[in-house]
Amino acid sequence: MAIVTLEKTTARPAPLSETTALGWLRINLFSSVFNTVLTVISLYVVYLTVSSVFTWGYLDATFIADNRRECYKNSLTGACWAGIINWFNNMFYGRYPDAETWGVNSAAVILILWMAPLWMSRVRGKILIAVSVVVFYPFLAGYLFAGGAKSLLMNIMVTGAIVAFALNLLNTLAGLFTDTSIKEALIKVLGQSTAAEGTQRKVLFALLVLCFAVVFTLQSNWLVTEVSWTRWGGLFLTFVISGIAMALSLPLGIVLALGRRSELPAVRVLSTGFIEIFRSVPLITVLFMATTMFPLFMPDGFFLNNLVQVIIAVTLFNACYMAEIVRAGLQAIPKGQFEGAHTIGLGYWGTMGLIIMPQALKHMIPNIVGNLIGLLKDTTLVSIIGLFDVLGMLRSISKDVPWLGLHKEPLVFGGLLFFVICFSMSKYSRHLEFKLSAGSRR
Amino acid sequence: MSNESGDRTRSDEFSFFQDQRVRSGFYQVLAVAVVGWLVWYLISNTAHNLEARGMSTGFDFMQVSAGFDIEFKLLEYAPGVGTYADVFKIGVLNTLLISFFAIILSTVLGFFIGVLRLSNNWLVSKVSLAFVEVFRNVPLLIQIVFWYIGVFSLMPAVKKTLDLSFGAERLLLNNRGLYMAWPVPAEGFWMTVLAFGVAIVAALLIRHRALKRQAASGEQSNVLLLSLALLIILPLSVFFATGSPLAWDIPVLEGFNFVGGATVAPAFLALLASLSIYHAAQIAEAVRAGILSVNVGQGEAAKSIGLKPGRVMSLVVIPQAMPSIVPPLISNWMNLVKNSSLAIAVGYPDIVSLFMQTSLNQVGHAVEIVGLTMVFYMLVSLIISALLNIYNKRVQLVER
Amino acid sequence: MNTKTNTRQLASSATTEKMIAIEKMNKWYGDFHVLKDIDLTVHRGERFVICGPSGSGKSTLIRCINALEEHQEGDIIVDGIKLGKNLKNIDHIRTEVGMVFQNFNLFPHLTILENLTLGPVWVRKMAKAKAVETAMMYLERVKIPEQAHKYPGQLSGGQQQRVAIARSLSMNPKIMLFDEPTSALDPEMIKEVLDVMVELAETGMTMIVVTHEMGFARTIADEVIFMDAGDIVERNNPEDFFSNPEHERTQQFLNQIL
């Protein structure tokens, strides 16, 4: 005999123990005696930490003072943030002249504006944007930082950067408002939509050349005051070193990873050896090597300044870690993708560039962000060999006469600064990872 | 169509560089040539520069006596007597020493925090999460310097020394470091050591017997208590029976400082604390990920056949989690050894600060010194990755 | 018979022009002898079906024809060009020979249309607009033009396999190889793929198909080849092959799968 339920059972609200705050507390904090003990202990630990940090860092702290003695007069047990506030500019720009910091700031703003479209779904031509950043931005930023007279190359590249940046902005606007690329928008504005493809291309090219020429003449009179690299410092220097090292180590890492996976034994052995040597030694030894041995490597009459040495060292070091990330990314691509590419006749470079790398890079992004975080943290080591990065600046506060012996506060502040930067980046990378894994499940 | 033979001849004509073997050979020769040229170029430049600056090469300087003193050393050394070879050895030993203790501490702490992260107690898991995030996201160098300047250097002065042994004056902490009473074995102490060894062997035998009996009859017996008692009581009774043959070298205040016992410098303490905590945070994440990687069903299946929670962990979950915990754990150890080179920031005389900095400044010989130091680190990582390989092989064997 | 494709048998469109000539070909994986003294000639317009137990070397054989695997002894001559160490020849043959895989191997980061135009644009150096036009034509032939702007992950297995066929066709190949094209598909999707393949056969395409779909084999094949342990054990026209298998191993095999 069959049992049939004709009426549908209606859903009832859950018992209070499942939904109320009290129920939540009982389940998550006081479910057993052992759990209750744990809760009490953790509460005590949290209380101790928070209260002592809060008292030291805020309640008893001094924010406005001219020197450390005044801090002490105010409170003996509190933090002396006044020193940090006094050194604020130095922490971000090092000994960069105050009158010229606009160059650093505008370079930062330009970078943000330039890169932001990469995160906007309506904007077209993202690969071109990324390439233009890598190719042109370093020259513009370099000029804004260092200033001085421009060589011909610098003139060309600065012009290119300005044109590319302007086009990028217009492209972003076109994407946001009309959902087209700058190319299509321009064609429309010029009334050439019906023209043949060849004509369109010619018109656009002429326009580009015209823009370039105009900007070139305009910018040739533009001079930024020269600032020696020895005055660069603070967080600015940290970003310069890690930014350049990151931008250079990605392509180098790709080359090394391809070398390590090559079918040619000699290439494989050389790449593997290079990668493994750099991965087995600490960064500080590589930095020492750079400062002591690079001068010996150079031919007569050729000098690398300290900053360049450091950047080369950090780049080589980081490229080896990047190579391992790329290798892992390549290994994640199924063999069938290679075969699929071969059967439509693509060669090695076509297969890698069109099929394998685009997929692998996407999977690598979280790891690359992780590597960037590590690189940013590792860049603090340059303070050991005498560059004044953010940690170097922070540590020199305690040597400044009015703030003599002020050690703890700068370090805590530096820790906080890095925590904010690195933590938000790692959160973002985890979010990306989640999004990517959700995408692959689709 | 009869183009078959025609096509074949056409394809043979242009085939020289199209031949796979020719091409692969060409690229390899090219790669070796470029790298070889680069190396040769750098070496010849270096040789030229060394000559121009009148600098000698070779490892003869290792036999020259070094003029500086070393604060913390495990070997006999005196300035002006000890050679640079001694300096190198002291540096190596100091690096290994700090790494050894930091590895043990960070592993224990890391497992502890990693398990706490998975607690069903909401507060506990959040507190350990905060611990992990804070110490992971602040550069290690800042942490080291903070522990050195902000903690251990701010300890009370010698006159107000903290007594960590509650008035027994066996463990003292002040701004010059940690002072410990140090045991000095007297005659006859070897018997206690022997007794301890016997106890260990006996405990192992007992365990073996118990397991055998369980296998044979299914009878379970708690041998833990028995073994513990054996391990404690046997050596102790021998110790007292032979008349307590152990003296303590106790630190005593003499003038402005403590003398006697064993001393650990603040730099060592700062390095130990920061390395342990920084890597504990990383290890905790590896442990958590490893345990989470074990399928939930495994735990449920183990519960469903009636195993108690402790046994579920020790017999089912942990053995399956280990293969994914151990590789990141070991690579963390390797990073720890490398990170111990940051000792230079607080003046702990490890290989980098002693050899690559101080010695290099004194005698030059950059190439030799940098080379030796790097070779040391390469050897360490070779050994550690060999360990990892052995482990991976064993795991694969089991899984098969 | 598990699928009902067209029951009528296609007329053979075979000519006398040799498209593939395999002579005394041998292949080893390490010590393992996968293919033993294979001799096989395929003329333009001929349609071969290869079947056999797993590990018999049938997939390896057609992968050798496309140079996805290297053979160690003997000759493979495809469309008059000899496969060997000559990279130019390998590249050329790969553009002339289309291949469809068990797992589709579509490029997941590209849309369907981009999957189809990639080869023509980058390898054949065709103008983009022309390539798109051809691609749409082939998508219509496999009956999914409306999916052109989706990504492979959004399509069903049967649709993906049809895209894979269209992708190979868009290179305008002279020969099509199919490596168990329906093995990874759910039963209800097998038919849509086989239908496309039958239509392709009707156009006179030279095809070699590794499959266990015996109904399909009966419909389109000029010849059915049975392989076992690296040998071509038996080859015959489908009629006689199925009704009257001669070799004992063939009989066993057919008994198991029919």
C-alpha cells in the first residue's frame, strides 16, 4: 500500500536557539565547559592586548610636541606620535625637496588613472592599456622623479606616454558612456563609419601622428627640476624599487620558466641552475653581492649607482620566484590545450602566446599578487645596505636630535603602514582566487 | 596527381634549418654561447678590476688572524689569534644555532595556532586569525628590530633584573640578556644518563609489546602512564642514589654584570622571538590548509564507526593531512634559515653579519667571501630539499 | 546498436589519389612497442573507421599522422609530404590535417568565434572579416551559429564537440582525424555529433575515425579496421566486417561491444 501526503508541509520559523544572538553565543562560545574556558581565556587575552595598546597608543599618547622631552612631560607611559607627525613628509618622500613632491604625487595619480580602466568591465582594449603602461609609464614617471634635461629618447618616450595616457583616458570615457572603444568613437565623430577599413586605418594613423607631433613640440619646452636619486627615499623609494623590480621580473620570470620547461637540455639546465641558485640564498646576500661585486663586474669607467645595483639585485632575485609561479601556472594547463593548438597549425610561440600564456596568467594572478606583497616586505632590506626606504627613514627618526631615542613608535607606525597595504592586497588576491575558482566551475 | 615525389624533393631542399635536430642544437649552442660569453665577460672584467686595484685573490686570507672580537660564539676564539676560517665557522654555527631553536619553536607554535584556527569556538578562531594576519603582513625586518629595540632592550637594567624563576635566581632577564643557571655534571652523572637511556628503551619495548598484544587479542592497555612513570622515576632514583652528581653554575652579580651560568644576548632573544612568531604564522596557515584538505567525509566516516574525537584526529585526519602539511612546513624551515640572515640588523653574529659584512670590510676578497657564504646557504637548502624529497618518496610509497 | 544514425549507407567517394601512405611504421613508448609494422593507405575521399580495445594503439596511430606523436621507424607520407624531423613539414601537415579530440580541447579563454578564427587569422594569415565570415559558415554547418559569442564553458558537451569540429574545418583541412569524438559525451548528445560527422562525410571529406559507434561505422565507412596490441588485425568493408568477422580476436571484440 502506498502512503501519500497530499498536503504540502509549510515551512516554520526555526527554534530560537538557531536564530537569536543568545542562541548564537551558546553554540559558538559556550557549547561545553571546555569551550567556555577557552572563551574566557581568549576574552582576557583580547582585553589585555586591546586595552594596553589603546592606552599606550591613544589615551596616554602625545600627538603634538616639538621634541621628545615635551612628550615625556605630557606622559611617561604613552606613545609619542608627535615625532612621526613631524617626520610625516620624510617618511613618504625621503629627502625629496618639498617644492618638487608634486612630481611624485602626480606620477602616482597618473598611474592610478592609467591602470583603473583595467578593472572596468565596459572599457575595451585592456591588453593595449596594460602594454602601454609597461612601455611608456616608466619613462614619464622616471622623468617626473629625476627631472633635468631630456635626451632624444626621453623626449620621444615622454611624448608617447602623454599621448598614450590621453588616449587611454578618452578610451575609458568612450567605454563608460558609449560602450565603444576610442577607435570606433573617433571614426564615428569623424563621420568615417561607412569608409573602407583601409581608409579608416589611414585616417586614424594620421590623427595619431598629428597628436604625437603636437605633443612633442609642446613638451620639449617642459623641464622638471633635477632631483638626484640620493634624495629619493621613504615609501616613495620602496614603491619605486618594488615597482620596477616587479615590472621587470615578470617578463624575466616568464623567460626563465619557459627555459626550465624547454625540451632543449642545455637551455633547461641553465635556467634551472639560475633559478635554484637564487632561490636558495637569502635576499640580503644577493644585495651584498650587488654592492660589493657589481662594481668589480663592470668594465673600466662604468659605474652603476647604488640604487641601480639594488634594483638589479632585487629584480634577479624576484624573477626566480616569479619563474616558479609561472611554471606552476603552466603546469596547470592541460596537455590537450597544447595539442589543440598544434592541430590548428600554431607553432611554439603561437601556442604559448595565444593559447597557453593567456590562460596560465589568469590563474597566476593571485600568486603574483602574493609575490608582490612579499616583494614589498622584502624591499625593507635595502635599509640594511644604506638606502633610505621607508624603514630607513623610520629608523633615522631616532637619530634626529629632537627625537633622539624614539625607536618604538616609528616601528609600530611602519608595521601598521605595511599591515594596511599588505593585508588589503592579500584580501584582494583571495577575493580574486575565489572569483577565478567560481569562474572555472561555471 | 603525381606531385608526391615532387613535393618530397621540395621539402628536402629547405630542410636544413627546418630539421628539428639542427634547430634544437642551434638554439642550445646559442644559449650556452651567450651565457658563456656573459660569464667570461664578467670574470675578465673582475680580474682586470682586481688587478687594477692591486687586490689579491684566493683563499689565503682564511688563515690570517682576524682582529675583531665576537660577542657570541660557540667555539674558542680570541681577537688577533683566531683566523678568518674560525670566524667563518663561528658564523655558520651561530646561524645553525638560531635556526635550530627558531625552527622548533615556530613549528610547535604554528601547529598550536593552526589547530586553534579551526576551533569551533568563534572567538578562539578569530583571535588566532588576527595573530596570523598581523604577523604575516608586517615585514620580518620591522618585527626583528621591534623585538630588539622595543622589547628586549627595554628590559630593566642590571640592578633591577627580573627573576623569572620566582626568587630562585636561576633564570634572570635584564637589558643585557637572559642569564640561566647551567648544569655542570660531576663524576658519576653518566649513570643517570645511562638510566635514562635504559628507561627509553624499556618504554619503547613496553609499547611494542602492548601493540603486539592488541593485535593478537584486541586487548587495549594504557601504556602511556606506565612509560612516563618509568621515564621519570628510573633516572631520578639513580640520580639520587649516586648522590646527586650535578652542580649548577649560577649567574652571580659581580660589579655591573652577571657572571657565570649561560648568557643569551638580547639580539639572540629578539631574533628567536621574531623568527619563531613570523614563521609560526605561516606554518599555522599550512597546518590549517592541510587539515581542511582532508575530505570532511573522512572525519564523518571515522565518527560513524564509533571512534572517539581524539582518535578521529590521530588515526584518520592527521595522517591524511600530513602529506599536504609537510612540504610547506619544510619550505618554511628553509625560509627561516634564510631569514635568520636578518640577524645583521640587530648585530647577532651570524654568517652574513660576521663574514659578509665585518670580515669583508676588513679584508676585502668580496668574490671569495660572497661565494663562500652563498655556497653555505646552497648546501643548507640542498640538504633541506633532500629531506623533502625523502619524505615525498615515502608518502608516495604509502599511497600506492 | 546504440545509436540510430542514418541507416542508409553512403556511396563511397574514394578516388585513386593517395592522401595518407603509411609504410612499415613502428613506434615505441620506451620499451613498449605500441605500433608494429603498420601499413595503411588512404585515398582522397576515403572514410576509415578504426576500432579496437583500449591500449591497442588506435589513438596513437592517428596522433602519429598529425605528428602529435613521433614515430621511430618507417614512413608516414601525408598529402605527398613526408613526416620526419623537418619542422616546416610538420607545421604544414598540421594545417592540412584537422583533428577532433575526445575532450574537445577548445580554448576556454576565447569565445566560440575566436576559437574558430584563431587558426585562419594567425596561421593562414586571413583577413579578420573574412575569417569571421568563414567561421560563421562552419558554425551554421554544425548548427550552432547562435552560440558564437559564448565561451566554451557555457556550452554542453555535444555543442562543444561540434564547435571543435567546426574549428578544425575552418582551417579548410584535406583530411579530418577523429579521436573517439563521442566517448566523453552523455548518450543524448552523441547523436547530434554523429549527425554532423555523417554530413561531413557526405561532402567527400577524407576521414579517419577512431570510435566504437558501430552504427556510425556501418553508415559511413569505406573500410573498418580492427586493431589489437599494435597490429592491424583485420580490415574489411563494413558489411563483411560486422556480419562475417574472420579473425578470432575481432569476433571476441565484436561480441563484447555489440
